[in-house]
Amino acid sequence: EQIRVASGGGLSVRQEDIKFNGHAIECRINAEDPRTFTPSPGTITHFHTPGGLGVRVDSGVYSGYKIPPYYDSLIGKLIVHGRNRVECMMRLRRALDEFVVDGIKTTLPLFRDLVGNPDIANGDYDIHWLEKYLANGE
């Protein structure tokens, strides 16, 4: 499909054929301080990922994994799907609570804070929201 489009051809589906199916949110879990976003090298002493309906984790790290100081800080992606935004947010909250990474700092605490924030829950944010949120020390 990509090669055909890159060669000037059209897509094999029309926009009218695309049907929405629920709501999805992805959290990129990084080995970083959740407030300063500075790297957090070290050894992961305990690693446990959430599971269940509508929850997926893509990661290659494990308990005992050593995060070097020179690396891409991404250690995993948490992807959650629900029939609607409310269900998706409920699953995300549960999945974040079940996700355990000990031994290093990660962005998990930030995501846990964000998922409980009314602005995020209501979808009332823009591209500058997080910058303001962090500047206010929330």
C-alpha cells in the first residue's frame, strides 16, 4: 500500500470506508525523572507490566535490565483501548496503577498524576497545557 501511494497511486480504501472503533491512549514510559525529564540510568530491580482487556505493553526491558547513561530513554509503551474515552481512561488509570518499575526513576508518576487531572479527564487541554502544569509545580 505504501509503495503504491509513494509511486503516485491511490489508497485501496476510501475515507467513507473507515469506521471508528472506540478510543485509545498511549503512554510512553521513559527512564527519566518525571519532573525534570533528565535521564535515569541504573538497574531495574523489579519490572511488572499490567494486562487485561484493552491493555497492551510493548517493552524489551525486564527485572535486572541495566539502563546505561547513553541511551534512548523509552523503556516501554502502554497502549489502552476502550469503547469510549471514559472506559479508556478507567482502563488507563488501572493499568498505570499496576505498572511497576523499581530501581530507576520513570515517567509513570507523572502519567498517574495526569490521568487523575480533571482537564485531562475532560479532554480540556492544548499543546501548552503540560508546560503550564509543570511550571505551576502541580
